[in-house]
Amino acid sequence: MKKLIRNKKSLCRVLLALAVIMLFTAVFAMPAMAEGESAPAAEAAGDGSLGMKALAAGIAVGLAAAGGAVGMGLATAKSADGIARQPEAEGKIRTTLMLGLVFIETAIIYALLVVILIIFVL
């Protein structure tokens, strides 16, 4: 029971750290958005939304990478725990781990593609 509570506490700490990072990002980006854009930058963006696109892209990639990193870390820890408990099932556990890590990495790459679309197409 104590191990489960410790894992929940560490997960809460990670989520709290992500929330604080997002808050600081928003606070530090506000002065840049409040001043407005210079004339060449406003003409390049068309409607003046270049700064908002950049902020959205940064937050999206950051959250995707952080979520993927947490997921990969948990998967690796659980697979190592499973291999330690049942060494005879090492091959199956490792295969399942690699397949899961590939899917997590694919989701992060999809997030990167969406961000590229946000910046260059929208």
C-alpha cells in the first residue's frame, strides 16, 4: 500500500511541476503579446496571430514530450519489475515493452506533425 501511495505522490509532483511550467510560460509570454507585433512581423502573419501560434506550438510539443517521457518511464520501470519477478518471461515482456514504446513515440511524432501544421498551414 505504501508503494502505491508513493507512486501517486510522485505522479502528483510531476503533474504539479507541469502545471507550474505552463503557468510560468503563460506569464512570461504575456508581455510579448501585450506589446503587439512590429510592422514586418504583423504583415508576415497576416492577422497578427504568429505569437499565439508559437505559444500554442510550444505548449503542445512540451506536453506531448512530457507525457511521452512519463509514459515511457513508467513502462520501463514496470517491465523491469516484471522481468525481476519472472525472469523466464523476459522475452515476452521485452517484446511488449518495445511495442508499447514505439506506440508512445508515434504519438509524440504525431503531436510534432500537428504543431508543424499549426505553424505553417493555419
